[in-house]
Amino acid sequence: MPDADAAWFPEIINPAGSFPCMIVCDHASSRVPAHYADLGLDRADLEKHIGVDIGIADVVRQLALRLDAPAVLSPCSRLLVDCNRWIEDPRCILAESDGIAVPGNHGLGEAGKAERYEAYFWPYHEDIGRVFSALVERTGGPGFLSLHSCTRQLCGGEFRAMDAGTIWHESNALSAALIDGLNREPGLVIGDNQPYSGIGGTFTIDYHTWGKRIPACGLEIVNTHLETAEGRTLWTERLARALEHIFGRAGQADDPPAPEPVSR
């Protein structure tokens, strides 16, 4: 049975935060409950990009505290259950990731999958929904930002020369504003719907914002930038400057970008 103690609840920061942008982190942790025996993997594999978005949780924590923004972080490895996939998507629980087999996910039946959804997937999204609904009530028109990190190159894949890239689906309003803000920073190459396109769907953003005229996007930061404390702090500062410019500190300087229809 799933572990029921508080260690496996989603991490919530500033649930009553004043900044009008919600921050979420779908792949914040490499942890796996003890009874899953690390899914049959070496702990070193769970610490790789296949098991966690390296470095991004620290950025989310720092950014939430700096801005007084509400944030919710998933408590377990993406290999246990990927909180940014539809549960019908086979990639939600992978038997192999970037060439590495995940023994604990091989032959997993529907009951085993449902157990993980109930214990770890839905509680994360329920907490996001609760915290975000309260932010909407407080501010009227907040944004929604999902932060991730990615590897420079997947096994056999194309080298990613960019430093970060946005992910969006319904509207590019927040994406465009964030790209503009990060392009003000020296020496960065920022992609638009890269290295992954949100067109066609991205679960967390769509589930919580679709059809609500909420400025929403994700951001993937290449994880080599986040390997040191200095790098994580630098990206926190970059994102804080960009988001303060977009929304204004505590929502008092600027209005959020109005979503515009985008052809898909």
C-alpha cells in the first residue's frame, strides 16, 4: 500500500502568497517510497534527468519566496508517476526512459497504476487546484507558470543549443512576455515551444487553465545551468526580474498579459 505519512504530500509554499502568478513543479523530486524499492534502479539513475528535473526545485523554492508567490511541488520521482501526463498516456508510468529500463514499472497492472494515481498524482493536482483557486479569488487574473529542467541531449537525440524554452498550448501570451523578459538578460538563447511543443497538449497547464483565459506556460531550463547553487540562484534572479516586469510586484505595477487566440 502507498505510504500515507506527510512525507509524501505535495510541498506547498506561500499558499496565501500575494504575487499574482502560480508556480508549479511537476518533477521536483527523485524520491520513491520505500516499498517500491527504488523501482529496481540504482539511486544514481533516479538522480539523473530521467528521475527528476535536476536543480529546478531549488529555483522554484527560491523564486516563490522572493516573489511571495504560491507554489506547489510534486513529492516523488517522475518514474513513479509523471504528474505532467494524462493518466491514459503510457508515458505517465514508463517501463524505459532514455535507454534505461525501469524494472519496477514492467508489467504493472491497472490496479498498480491506479494505486499510484490515487496516492501521488491526484493529491498533487488537487493541491494545485485548491491553491490556484484561492489565488484567482484574491487577484482576479493571475498567471500560471510550470517550471522544468531538461538535459542538453537525450540518448541519440539532437543537441539543444538553447539555454531555456517555453511550452504553451492555448495561448502564447505569457510565453511571449517571458521570452521578451529573458531576452533582456545577456547571453541567453531562449526557445519558443522548445525543446518540447505544448501544441497538442501539456497536462498540468491544460488541466488547470484551459478555457479560463488564464495566461499560462511552462519553461524548460537546460539542467547544466542548474548544477550549482550559484547557477540556481542566477536563474531565480532572472525569472524574478522577468515575472516582476510582466505582473508587477504583488500585482500592483502591471496587468498580466491578456491571452490572445492562437491558431493551432
